[in-house]
Amino acid sequence: MKLVVIGGNAAGMSAASRVKRRAPESEVVVLEQTREVSYGACGLPYYVAGLNEDIDLIRIRKVETFRESGVCVRLGCDVTEIDYDKKVVRYQEEDGTAGEESYDKLVIASGSSPKVPPIPGIQKKGIFPLKTLKHAEALKRSLLDRPRSVVIVGGGYIGLELAEACLLQKVPEIHIVEALDRLLNVFDPEFGAAVQAELEAQGVHIHTGERVQSFQGEDRVTAVVTDKGTYAADTVILSIGISPNTRFAGDAIEKLPNGAIVTDPAMRTSIPDVYAAGDCATIWHKLLDKPVMIALGTNANKQGRLAGDSVLGKPVSFKRALGTSMLRCMGLEFAKTGLGEGECQANGIPYKVKTVETRSHARYYPDPKPLTIKLCYRPEDHVLLGAQIMGAKEAAWRIDTFACAIDQGMTTEELGFLDLGYAPPFAGVWDAIQIAANAAK
């Protein structure tokens, strides 16, 4: 059996390694467009911030390691077309040479690219996305040149992490421009308001409900023009989302409107013997019971491993994605799992909500911090649908317990009486998780 994998990061290398390890006699070929494989993109903002000065730490495994295991890794191969009838992948090498690779099984794990919309002036120097190691090195060099003003376009996870990076790099003036009416829009509004207040307290200028119209300057950017104002900028960071790298896959394969390749719970696509995993593909949402795109490293690694098993004919059915995620922005931690209030409304799911304010640990142990926990649950039986949490510390890790409870279909009553651990430095006799669950009636 010959497996071809398109894409050499988390999902692709997980699938390739899995197949080679479980079926050593198989031929496994990975086609990667760049010169890098297997790196932790989630660590890039912290490298930019100066919290990690060694970018090599972000590289998880090197090409040589995969090659030594028997995986054939070809770098600089830009896939241009897939002939599903002939089972052939066509690509172009860096020198322009055309090539092709036949396959018995194919895994598409081509990832995603940062959105770079056709805004006038967007090609000027000093405007940076952040998705690759090269992006991170270029952006960090720009910040180390001590720009007077940085404008971040986009107020989602990466935009907020980069705002923190700019603060840590002591940028004098920082602006965030967000087209929607709030920051961190995957959370419910009160959480976006909290992170805005935190950033404003640190001196960051927040502009919500504004759309960028152009970038000013000659060769290099000097200002960002929106529909409501103009902001000086020596450096601009684009953080307005990602697009799946699937154009080469053609129209024969089923995709979502955003281009993500639709997969079933076994990572199979609509084309026989073709699988997909990672940011270019969907994952099956446990609560919505349908394929959705949730671009997270946790998902990509699971999908890649399961795609490898599925390629080998092993029974695979992963229908448990909840979108569990965490974020730290300066003095606040945020975490979310399952469905928020807005998502329940958008999907026509009946729900009730309960928000509680409590403490991170026992009040008689030094430095307890306030926590805010918001739960969504079904009105008829109190089965938990989602949880959001924020606090200065000891907040984010608690989301994992909520994720486990949702995964197992627990009610708020069951969660409220779960046998959780207790010691004054870590929790109260009723943990914050239980206090929130017991208040949800």
C-alpha cells in the first residue's frame, strides 16, 4: 500500500507516522510546500513576545527524524492538482520542475493560510501575518526595531496574544481594529468586554465595529485607514482569520462554503480512498452532530492519528469535538468548551444559562482570585451544553473538567456532586466548578 500525504505539519505527520509505525511495509510519501515540518504554531506569539528566544524549541520533530523512520518527506513541493480517477497528485518543485506521485490512499492535510484580503496597500512593507516560523521571525525583528505604533487588525485569539506580545516588547502605542462589535467573539459578549477592559487598562486602544479600508505609506506602511478613523502605524499585524488550503483539491470533493474539506467521523472525504485532517478539514461536533471547521492543534493531532488508522482499515469514529480552547491575555485567563449562549441561539438549541462569581481557592489561603463561570445547559434535563470561564489565575485549567462532563453527557447535578479534590491552596471544599454547576437549576 502506498500512502501520499499532502502537508507536513501536525495532522499530516501524525498520519504518516501512524501508518508507517503500524504498517512498516507500506510506502509513505509526504509532500510539503515549505521547508518546515512538524512545528507548534501556537507557540509563535510567545516567541514574538520574547518569552522564548529560541525558535528551534517550536520545532517538534525534524525532517531527518521522520526520514530515519522510513517516511519519505519531500520539501518545497507545491501541490497543484489531484486526479482522483487516476489516483495521481501533481505538484511543482521550487525550481519550477513539475512532478507527480501516484497513490493507493491519500491524506490531505494541507493546513490553512492567514487571510490577506485585497485591501489597497496591503502589500506594503511592515505588514505581517503570523502563521509560520518565517512570519514569526520577521514580525519579531520588526518589533525589536522599536516601532512607535503597532496596529493589530483582528481581535480574536491570535490578535489578543499578539497585543500581549507587543506590550511585553514595550511598544509605546498599540491599536486593535476589529470589524465586529466586540473582541473575542467566539465567547459570549461579557467575556469580550472583560478582555477589552483588561487591554485598555494596559494602555491598548480598542476600535470595535471598524473596517480597514486602506494602508497608507509609500514603500512601507505608515498608517491604517478605517471607515471611522486613521491610525499611525510603523508595523501592522494581520490577524483576521484563516482560510483552508484546499484550492488544489478541486470541486469534485465536497467542501464547506469556506473551503474546508468535509469529512465523516472516520476522516473519510466524499472521494473513495481520500482522507483529510487538520485545519483544511472538518471535524465532527459532538453537540451539533455535524461536520464543522475548528482549527485547533489539539484537533489536528487527533485527526491525523485517526486518519492514519482509518487508512489502514481500522474502525474509527470520532464524533467528540467541542472546540475546547484557552487563552491568556495579560492579567486574565479565558477558556471555553461546548456551546455558548450565542451558538445555542444560532443553532436553535433550547438552553438556560447561569453565571456565577466565585473564588479560585479557599479564602483563608493567600491570594484567592475571583472567577467568573458561565454555563449553558438544557432546560428539560440540565445536561450541560457549554462552559466559559475567566479569572486572573487558576481559571483556564478548570475548563477540562467541564469538557469531560459535556463529553460524557453529565447533568449539572451530577457535575455538582462529582468527587473533586480539595486542599486550601487549590480549591474550596466546594470547588468553583461545583459551585457553578449547583447554581444551574
